[in-house]
Amino acid sequence: MKTITKTDELIAFCEAAKAFDYVTIDTEFLRERTYYSKLCLIQMALPSKGDDHAVLVDPLAQGLKLDALYALFEDETVVKVFHAARQDLEIFCVDAGVLPKPLFDTQVAAMVCGFGEQVGYETLVRKITKNTIDKSSRFTDWSRRPLSEAQKSYALADVTHLRQVYEFLRAKIEKTGRGPWVEEELQILTNPETYHVRPPEAWRRVKTRTSSPRVIAVVQALADFREDYAQTRNVPRSRVFKDDALIELASTKPTSMEELGRARLLLREARKGDIASGILKAINAALALPKEDLPAAPAQDTQAQTNPALADLLRVLLKAKAENIGVAAKLIAATSELDALAMGRRDVASLKGWRLDVFGDEALKLCKGEIALVADGSMVKTIPVLS
């Protein structure tokens, strides 16, 4: 197996790739101790039955430049095939500001083709190619050199089997005419905004049930500080302080080092130094906000607003539709969306694009009482309700 460590070798491979209609790609990286992923290995394979067209690229090799790879990413005549691409793409977007196009994600395609929700690569390989993958090197340290033969074999398997998986799924999608469905799903992955977390918006990731504008203001300030600190110092946000500690601080609102020291869930390192100072500064700034500048309390989706019976009917309809068209139910609509529909909300993804055609239209009719569900043997069907 060939490992590329020199720029001219990478240029030659990427130029050769332009003669094919697709290339399969995967990465190995580390992120346990950093905010941003550290790229440790890139695997690529061109259409071929053997491994002669598959290579490993060592981004840690001294002097190796990835410009040729990025140029291949931007070549729209070659499809870049990944499995579960989000973390891989984040690396390239953050490091170089580039995203591959056109893109094909076999995990997304597999969900559209009825292989279940967020199906794993090993499962797809087993079901489609009838091969198995040795997982023994899965959790190794990919930054250490030299790589063992077992590591190299494991890494190459991530792109060599992917060729057959891609060709199978591509053919099935073409046969079913669901290409536009896949393209619609990939719009999130190909949007650079997906990979940039702006500190002032970081609070949206924190799950809190409070309706107090003042508490929400403290949550916003603490999340903003934590994200900025983590990004600036390239450390995981959980090593600054975790969400449960953030919620506790927003509730107790300590304004001095003494009060901060009473926090139950705060890490020891966060009770002193820059983190402690940043926490107190953020809390005091939120507490000083005039009432008119406080964030609005979110609308509360209470259980009392939900029609439980309607929500249950929507679940039955979703299951029936998913089984009928062979698509993962959660890809069509999340459980929270069904509850939102039962509350009367219409600002949900299942009422847009291809989801509207396969589920949303009839979901709305069910909500309006225009159709009913009936059992027909082992199947559930809809029938119009006569007025």
C-alpha cells in the first residue's frame, strides 16, 4: 500500500483522479484534547477492483502541501464520496476554507434507500459487499508515526469498500429517482456555515428549560465566553466547563470568587485563573443588562398544548409512510416535529421539500381531520373523511 508523503506525489495522484468520475475519501483525526480536529491521515481510492488505486496521504509529513487535494475538491467533474462526512468536511472547511463538490455521502444515501437511521459504515459494507472490517485499529492514536501495517490496512478499508457501497447506492437512487432527495439533504453539509460556531450563538446548543429572561441572558453570556475561550486556546469546550455547570451557574449567578467556589459542578481548574475571571465577568455583565435589553423568553411548548392522540396518529402515519417508501422514519420527521405538528405549529422541516410530498401533505390533512387511518391487513392506509 502506498503512502504519499511528498507534494509531487499528491499532485500526481490528484491529477490521475481527474480521469475518473468519482474518488472515495476518508480521514483519521484526533479531537479528544483540542477544540479543532487534528488531521492525521487522509485515505483516497479511485474506481478499481484492487487496492492499486488506493493511497494513504500523510498530512503530518514535513513539507507536504495539500493544495492539489483542495483543487480536486473544487473539480466538479469528479464526485467526492464520503461516509458520514460531517466531521471530515469540518476539518477541510476550518483548515482551508474549502468543501468538496460535488459531494456524495453514503450514510445519507443509505437512509434514503431504507438502510435505517444513521447506518454505520461497517454495517453497509457487510450488507452490500458481504465483507467484514477489522475494527482493532479503530481507536488507535493516528498521530503517532510510524503507522503500523494494521492501522494502514484498517484505514484503506474505509475507502476501498466504499467504492462498491457508493456504486450500489448510486444505482439504487438513480432507479428510484431519489437523487433530488439526497441533494436536498447534502445542502447542510455543503454549507460553510454548518462548520463555524460563533461564540454569541453558542448558547443555542445549551439545553435549558428556563423561561426567565435574566437567566437566559446569563446562559448566553457564559456560553459566549466558554466558546471564545475554547476556540482561542484550542481546547474542548467541556474542559472549560460542562453544560450542567453552565446551567448551575446561570441559576445561582455567583458574583465573587467566594460564591463561585461553592459551585458543585464546576471543574477545579475553572475555579481559578482566567476561566474563573471570565465566568464572573460574563455573569456580572448579564446581571447589569437593563430590563429592556434582556432576551425574550422562548415560547413554551407545554404538554398542555399538545394533542396526545393526534401526536400518536402522526407517529402511526409516519411509520406507515416510511415503511411504504423504504426510508428511515427519523430522516422524514423527528419525534419533536410530530409533537410540534400536534400543537398546531407549521415551521417544521417535514413540511418542506421532498418531505412535504412523502409525508407532510397527508400529515396536514390528518391534523385537519380530512383523512383517517385504517388498518388493511398488516398495512396502515389513509382514507378521506366524508363531510
